[in-house]
Amino acid sequence: MPEQPGQADPSDYILGTHAEELERLRVQHALWQPCVQAALDRAGLKAGERVLDLGAGPGFVAQDLARRVGPQGRVLALEQSPVYVAAG
């Protein structure tokens, strides 16, 4: 049974898609930010490139990617949870 009408079935997300989980992901992203940036550096992503983010969640990393590739680049972030899509 969905948490609210229009939401993905919570069983699709082990930790759920509720507000508390969204906040946990926000904190987790902030804590891991230096490691994420280092990984993007190692990947060699630069301005003008195109990136695909599958299972993008609330889009925190997709936003990092967008800043990295800039206005000449493109990020396509796909997520099935309407809650996470709306949060992004």
C-alpha cells in the first residue's frame, strides 16, 4: 500500500520515501560531500559533458553533477518516487 496516493510503494524503497528519510538523505549527502566531489574529480567529469543518474533519489548528486558539467552540459536524472522527484 502506498504511503500516500501517487507515491511509489514503500516496499520498493527499503528505508521508505517519507519526510524523515528525505532529511536523512540530505544529511548523508552533506556528510559525504567531500568524498562525492573527489569521486567526480576521479571520474574526470568536466564542463559540457552529459551524465545519466539512474535512481537519482531526491537529486542531491544530480545537482552536484549539473554544477560540474555547467550550462553547456546535460544531466538526465531518473527516479521513480514522486516524493523524491518533487523534492529535487
